[in-house]
Amino acid sequence: MKTVSIAEELKNNSYPGRGIIIGRTPDGKKAVTAYFIMGRSENSRNRVFVEEGEGIRTQAFDPAKLEDPSLIIYAPVRVLGNKTIVTNGDQTDTIYEGMDRQMTFEQSLRSREFEPDAPNYTPRISGILHIEDGGYNYALSILKSNDGNPDSCHRYTYAYEKPVAGEGHFIHTYMHDGNPLPSFEGEPKKIEIPDSLDEFVATLWENLNPDNKVSLFVRYIDIATRETQTKIINKNK
């Protein structure tokens, strides 16, 4: 698969929606994940990321302006032992609870489908990072409607064993802006991951559409020690 520039992917797409990146640093020492949210409506833009335990949650920036919280207030990141779960909705909790009962990542998601936000039927995208005994692997999932047909759900899981140093994969909810919004198509895109957390944060934030970007989370995890470095940027301050 061809490696694409994450800067160009973001710069040339005014509305990829919500996106997940998982990968490994070039020195091979750190597992990496990033999650961003965007919004077109006032309700979607009225959000910030806040830390909650080892993970994060979304929160209304101005509670007085919060309308329907059902699809915009959730915990995008949770940590279960040596696993870090990253998703674009409350399926984070579904995966956490399922894996806590010894179910697999895929099995945990069997009870979920795409979001019930007709006519977009936003895909549910999810990722899992697993660090154990100095080893590292990850997977990405997308649950999407069958070309906008709400009666049919397509499920795709992409597992990456022994990830290559300096490489990552990027999946997002929408191909581009539109009405209705067209769901992501194809495999997650292969991108380069830098050693520097600050460099990666800057690349992502500076290339997300300035009108539509809302919040960004990036975490680097030392594979040997499991120590973490995390950075959050919120457009609303």
C-alpha cells in the first residue's frame, strides 16, 4: 500500500469528520494514537476534550448551548490494563466492557452498528492498541451502512501485527463534505509517524480545516515501560 502524507490528506479534505490514527514511532520504542473531532453544526462545535482517569471524554464547552448530547458526549479513549481503546462514540464503553469479560475486539462490537443519524448514518470507527511483554499490535474497525441503506451493516476489521517502525494507519468517518455525508471507503490509509509527539500534534492540528476542527488528542506510549505522553488541543478555550 502506498504511504500518503497525513498533512496533505487533512489539508485537502475540509470535512473528514472524526479520525483515528494508530502506529509506531520510527525508533520503534513508542506506540502512537491520535483522535480528532470536527463539527459543522453549533452543537457539534460546542465541545472540548477533557482528561478522565487514563482516558478522555468530550464535554460541552458552553453547557447552555448543548442541544442533543446523545452522539456527541462520550468517552473517546479508555484504558483497560494493557489495552488502549479509541473510538468515535459510546462504543468505547461497549468494547471496554466486552474485553473486560474476555471477549475479543470484534466480538465486543457485534452488538453495535453505525450511528442512527439519518441520512448520514455516520460510521462507527474504533481502534485498539495492545502492549504486552514488550510486544505491540493494534487493530482498526469500521461499522458502516451499505451505501446509505440503514437495513444493512457492513463490518470491517483491520489487524496490524508487529507494526513497522515509523508507520501508522488512518481511518476517518467521511470521504469528504457533502449532504448526506459520504462514508469512508477502503482500507485505512498508511501514513508516516514521527518520533516527536509535538511535531505530530502540530502537523495534525495545523492541517485540519480551521473552520471545522474542534479538538485533538495525541498519545505516545513507551512500549517497554508503558509510560505515556499526552497532548490535547481544543479550539474552544
